[in-house]
Amino acid sequence: MTYPDYVATADVPQLLRDYPIGDAFTARYTVMSADELRAIQNRQFLRLMQRGWAIPFYARHWGARGIEPGDIRSLDDLPLLPTYDKTDLMASIAAHPPFGDFPGLGDPATRPPVVLHTTSGTTGKPQTLLFGPKGREVGNLLVARMARWQGLAPGDVVHSVYGHGMINGGHYIREAYTRFTNAVFLSAGTGIETRSATQVQLMADFGATVAVGFIDYIRKLAEVAAAEGLIPGEHIRLRMIIGHLGTEDRSSVECAWGGAKAYDWYGVGDTGCIAGEGPERDGLYVWEDAQFLEICDVDSGQPVAAGAKGDMVVTCLYKDDIAPCIRFNTHDVSAFRTDSNATGMVFRRIEGFLGRSDNMVKLKGINVFPHAIGALIENRPELTGEYICRMTRDARGNDTLTVTLEHRAPDSDPAGLAALLRTGLGVEVAVALVAPGGTAAATQIDVRQKPLRLIDERGL
């Protein structure tokens, strides 16, 4: 029996025409009008909806709202569809183990080949992630497109600290760089996969010029390198850092690595790369030829005005083979930029990751995003930049948020730091100080791709 072939099914030459990278990318999208882009998006969306109606998960999800196929006639009707999130996907898996009824796998003898990974489990039990050849390779193209536009060169040596195992991150980043750039790629992984001291030695031995991964760990590696006698900027000469900056100020990681330029990007396991900075670093450009992004009100789920904060809700216009993604609520908070960009690109831009609405805590009526603390404490020489938040409730029902900060100086001022956080967060919090490395067990920074920043001990 003959089975579908991954390479032939992916048809990468056609994908490169549909989703260009390099010079072809900038040549197309710096001259395209918004109306032309909308027409491209609408064609993809209608094809995606045909696929969606053939999948039990969507037919059930939409039908429960009384929606029929003829109700959705264009991208303008997208807000009529209900959103879904990880909770819905995990319920689908529980009801239809082991994969759920959302991937649309069909007959194994005739369906496309399938790639299986999981999420890292940052917000709970790891979630199954499934990809078909087209969806997988377009996701890879978007990562490579971004890196090349930011300035990745053929002679670069890229050191990656994204995790492997069942986790998707490290695998698809490796695929993107090895298939669609000419850079040499080092798959170091997390600190538990390759010890931090070994990682910095690898960077020195192979002449790493670019580091990719989560900024928290990349920043930590600079301290490890110095402790090992490998001076950043001298023995390890990074010129670029491509990572998830989120709410953090890039200057601290740039300074730690001897002046390397840091670039921000955003994506999640279900959707792949959604947005990234360009060479001007003036906001994150949404890859709108492949992704349709809405910023929606956290409570109502309806799109908000440009410039307002809300949940990022993503529709992957290209992912119409395995596990289509139609109005997936990431629960990551951002906002569309309203100023003009410096590149002439037709794509809209977002502020980047501003926190998680499902990791937000309400303290004395104020919404507090734990990730926002990173930006408030950066550039403080007495602090390492590492922290953990603990939410507790006493017998009288009073809530307290304690922020534990790593500090280097014996004369650090807890009261002054508490005042700094109060000003930035808009609410009183308690501050505790620990020595460098003192939060590592709680944040699990050495073993997780995304360190924990909140421990809620209220037992809600």
C-alpha cells in the first residue's frame, strides 16, 4: 500500500511562493496594500472554514451556538464564531482519547503524515499538539522569515536553549533554522538537557553568534559564562539574541552579553510563530499573510478598539490540514500598535506579550500581571532579575501578594523595592529578598522552558 509522502505533501516550493522569506518577503509586503492583503486572507479563511466544518470538534462547538455553514461568508463574519481555549482541547482529549476530535486525523491510510508533540505544561497538564506537513512547514517558514529579516546571516552559529523531548519548541525551532537558513544550529536545549556550564563552553568552542530561546535562561547563561571564565563579548561574541522578551526590558540581557542586540517575538504551540520584531525593533509585526490576530476583551470575548489591551485570539489561515486553529484564545494579553511603522510593511503590529489573563490576580480591586514585574526590576544593579510571586489568603480572607526577589547586595532596601513595585503595579505588595539562585527551585528555571512566576496558595 502506498502512503502519502511528507515531502511531497508539504510541497515546500509552493509554500515558499505563498509565504515568501528573505528578499522576496520584503519585496512583496512593503508594496502591498491593505485591501490586497485582506483579499489574500479572505481566500485562505474560506478554505479553512471548509476544513473546519468537516471536523467534529468545530461542528459541535459552532453548532452549539446555532451557527450553520452558510452563516460565515467572509472574514468579516469571524467574530460570530465562538472562541475556544486549552480547556476545550483538554476536554476533547478526555472525551476522545488519546488525541481528541479536534485534529481531523481521518483514515491513517489516506490522511497526511502527522507530527506529534506537546506543550510544556506551563499552565497545567501538557497538551497534545498535532501538525500536518503543510501546517508544520509554514510554521517553520515563519520562524526563519523573522530571523532572516532581523538580520540572521548565513555564517551565523545559532545556540538554542529551547527544550526538546516531547515539547514542541526545540524541535520546530531546529527545523526552521536548519531548513530555511544557512546558519549552523546548536541544539543545546534546557539546563537539564545540557548543563549550563557545558552550554557556555559549547558557545565558546563553536563560536556562537546568535542565541535563541527564553530570555530568562539566556540572561542566566551570561552569569554562568562569567563564572566559568568565559567573558561575554570577549570569549563568547554574541551579536544577536532572539527570544521572548515580553514585558522585560531588553537592555539587561543585551548588557549581560556584551552589547548583543535582542529581538522579541511571540507564538504559542498551537499556532506557531504569530509575530516578531523587524530590523527596526518598532513593535512586533503580525505575519498577516498566515495568521489573523484579534485582540479581544477578556470578559466579553469581543474585539476591542485598536490600542486597547485584551486576549490574543488567533486564527491560523494556513493550517488547513491537521488540527486547524480557528479563533483560539491564547489568554496572552497584548494590544495593537496605533502608530506608523518604520519599514513600510503592510502588516499590523502588536506591543508583544503583556501578561496572561488566566494568570492575572486581582488584589484590592487591581488587576496584577506577575510578568509585569520583570520590567519593573530590570536595570537594578542590586538584583539579578529573577523573582517569584506568591499569593496567600489569611483566616480573615485578606489576600497578600509577596514578591520574592533575588539580590546581590547586602544593603538592598526591601522597603524601597516595595515602593517601586507599588508604583508600577498600582497596589501594595510585600517584598522578600533571597540570594542569587534562591528562586530557582520555585521558578524551575533550569528545567522549564518558561519559568513559573506565580504560585497561588489560596486554594481557590
